[in-house]
Amino acid sequence: MEAGSVLTAIAAYLGGIGTILLKEMFSEKRHRKARLMQAKDPFVKMQTELSVAASTAAAALASSQDEGSWLKAREDFWRLYWGPLALVEDRDLERAMVEFGSHVPPNITFEERPTNLGFLSLNIAKAARSEMASAWNPDFEPNKNNEFRTSRDPAGEVLPSRF
């Protein structure tokens, strides 16, 4: 047998072993990632539910014309703000909640309610979406251009917007 043939056979053998090892390594990495996601599942589920509840409360405060619904949404918003949402929110959602809350104090009445909450409500929804996407997909990278900029609501009011 020629030296070239022997070297080719050895290279093929080592290449096969290398391929098997690489497949095992990537398979183990996928399994580890799946186990991590499974372990995080209860937290992610709670995070998702509370983020959606906060966005729903903010949307109701921004759009409800019914006093009873609006007062209930105000109560829900502040309950989430001071309690359960703080357990799971990331910094972007926290900032959006703080900004929204600065326009809707806990003691504000329906008659005193601001009418320009639409964009602030959307900021909560978008921050929640980004938070959920990164929780469900650890490789997710939010848009790097999430800087504050000015937006206008339908009434022409200038409001800060993060997205």
C-alpha cells in the first residue's frame, strides 16, 4: 500500500470521527439549551402573563371611554406596577411603566385622565414584546436603535417614544 493511500485512509477515518464528535457536541448543546428553557418555563410563563396584563391595563387607560372600565384598568395598572410585574420585568419594560405611570397617578380621576396615552401604551406593549422575545429565544437581540425619540399622538400631542 502506498504512503499516499495510507494517509488518505487515516484522514478519512479521522474526518469521520471528527464529524461524529462535532454532531455529538452540537446535539449536547441543543439538549442543554432545551433543558435550560424547560427550567425557565414557569418564570417565562409568569413574565408573559404579567407583561400582557400590564399592556392590557395601559391600553385600557389609553382608550377606554367608560369610567368603570377605566378605573378598573387604573387599579390593575398600579397593582401590577407595585407588585408582581416588578418580579419579572426587564429594564425597558420598567422604564415604559414608569413613564406611563407618571402620566396616570394612582389617585387621578376619570375626569382628570390624560387623553394622550396611546404612544406611551404602545411603548409598554413593545417593551413587553421585546422582553418576551428574548425570553423565548435566548439568541434574540433587540433592535439596537431603541433610543428615545419624539412621536405625536392622533391629537397632535408630542410624546416620548422608545421604538
